[in-house]
Amino acid sequence: MLAEKSFIIVATDYSPPPFLDDRIQRVSGVDLNECLPFRGAIFDGVNMVEVIEHIEHQAQLIREIARVLKVGGVVVISTPNILNVLSRLRFLFTGFLRGRVRPVHYTRGPGQAPNIYLIHFYELYYLLFHYGFEIDELRKTKVKFAPVFFTPLLYPWMWLFSLEAVIHAEKDPVQRRINWQILKYLFSPSLLFSDNIVVKARKKKDVTLREPS
């Protein structure tokens, strides 16, 4: 779809990416836990669909995305939403969150284990913030009946406890303002209801990032 709109597309994978289109460049051998094999500030956008929850070094990955993006460039990240209401209830009763409903299969090591590195929205927010990004949009994907059903019953208690723990307990006024913004996201329909979240963030500034050797 992007190629049809005259974008120059580079598809990467650890193994050789499948053929997609004559207009799409393919780069294999890319380990997202390591430095990306690209010069700095050369891309307008990065798209990661259901990827970051598989990556061991998530801070390294966000740092590298910031390095290869131009200022004003965007990154779109989708990942399982472990904060939806059903996921929170599942964790209460089973100890497992959305995206990881049972122990990971032990025949697969950390480099290949599915969804072992599930990331909380505020952890992603933190990484994006520190590498020069601001969130443009937070979108939802599939919405099931259960979280919509349980939310009216739980919402007042969730809000009360979150207000006390996230806002009132924070004494630093600068951090409290940031906490208010995070709390707004935490109680947005996307985070309360959606199976997966889609975060679109824009690189607002350059930070000091090391080029790969």
C-alpha cells in the first residue's frame, strides 16, 4: 500500500524477508536487539506491527529507531494491550496478562520465545519520551465484549486507586503533570477496551545517539 503511494520501502527481518513487491527493498540478517544497519536520520517512518513484545533489548530498539529517523519522522508501534480491563482481571485470577495466557514453551529460548517481553504502555511512553518522541495518537484495534461489560463495574474503583497512587502520592510538580497525561491515556477507551494498541509517535528532537561502528 505504501509502495503504491510512491514511498520508498525497506523491509527487514532476521531471516530473508519474503518477496513483497519489486519496489520494496529487502534487508536480511537484521537483529532488532542490535544496532540497525542504517545511517542516521535517513527514514521518514518506521512501522512495527506486533514486534516489540518479542524484543529483549527494547530500550536499544527505540534508541535505534530514533537514530535512523529524521526529525519530524514517525514510528507506529502495535503490541498486545496488557492494560485492558479483561487483561487486568485475568492477571488477578491467573497471574497471566493479555498476550501471554500460559507459561512460554520452554523448548524455545529467549531469542525466539513469543511475547515474553510484553511491554506496559507507560514503559513504552517512558522510552519514547527519553529518545525525543511525542505521542501523536493512541488507537485501539479489536474490542471484545468482556472488557466493555466489566468496565462500568470497576471504573470508579480503578479511578480512585489510580488517582491516589499516581497523582496524590507524587510530590514533584513536574512529574505530577506528566503523571496526569499518563493517567489520561490509562483511562482512554483504547487502553481500557482494546485487545491491541497502536501508538503513533513523532520524533520532535535529536538526542545524542551513537552511530553503529
